[in-house]
Amino acid sequence: MAVTKTRAPEEVEAVIEAGVMLLGESRVQEAERKLPAIRRSAEWHLVGHLQTNKAKRAVELFSTIQSVDSLRLAERIAHFTSAQKPTDVLVEVNTSGELSKFGVAPDAAVEFVGALRDLPGVRIRGFMTVGALASDESPARRCFERLRRIREQARSAFPGLGLEVLSMGMTNDFVWAVAEGSTMVRIGTAIFGPRPLRT
């Protein structure tokens, strides 16, 4: 996935033209401005934190919401989605324990999947996490390993759910994430280059 946060529509179109058909955006407001200016079609995921009051617009703009971390948010998404065409969601888990990050606690993740699975209009496709902000390998890999184990536990508890997606790994740590079983990496800087300095 190419993450398009702060990137101009022409940059996004160039990436789509190069063959990247899965794109991620961090904020609903930015997607509202950007997507109408992009002529080429692609699949869009919301990868940033979602406030409940923006759930309706998120359902309209994105095929998948990767940052579901509360029952209230999931219920709002379900409210604006038809049971015949559910919105795909990932459960965001705070595997690092860092207070600056969103996500359900690891110990509560499997129970949370159980609370979501019967919501009409919501289809749980797997899990997402942001690894520990560290320059060395071990802390990040522990986060990714933890999410993989959570998925294994959830699959045992709810065999009817595929939970095929493990969205973990970004520009600085995606190699470690893939080694731990990531099925989807979220890459921004390594594709687009450094973000321009704001003046």
C-alpha cells in the first residue's frame, strides 16, 4: 500500500500509473479534498485514527477502515453501511503500549473481535498495528510477533472468520514486519520520498 498523506494528487496519480492500486490515507478531511482531483481509480483504505463523527464520510470514501479500535466506532460504521454491502474493517491493536498510539489493548483484542463479528454492515478482515518507534529491530519485531499471535488466537476462537489481513510495517520497519508475517505494508516515504518542509 502507498500511503498518500500530504501528497499532491499528481503524485498519487503517478503512483497509480506505475501500478500501485492500493492506497492509504490518514485523514478523512484530506481524502475529501484529494480524491475528487484524482482521475485514476484505485482502492482506498483509511489508515489513520477515525473519530465517530466522521464515520459516515469514511464509509463513503474508503473500501476499508483499518483503524477500528472501539465498539462505538464500529457501531457507527455499521449504522452507515448496508448489511448487503458491508464495510471491511481491521481491528487496530496497540501492540507497543505507547500512550501516543491508538488501538485496543492486546489482551482485549480477541474479545473485541467477538463483540464486532455479529455487527451487520461490518466485515472484520484482520488486524493492524503500528510498531514501536525504535531504531533497532527487537522492539518492532516484538510488536509484529504479538499481532500475529493475536490473530492466531482470534482464528482459534472464531474459526468462521478468515482474518487474512495483517497490516503492519511502514517505511522504516516493513522488512521486520514481513519477516513476522505481515500481509500488507503501509509505505509512504520509501515510495514518495521525504515530505516537503512546510513554511
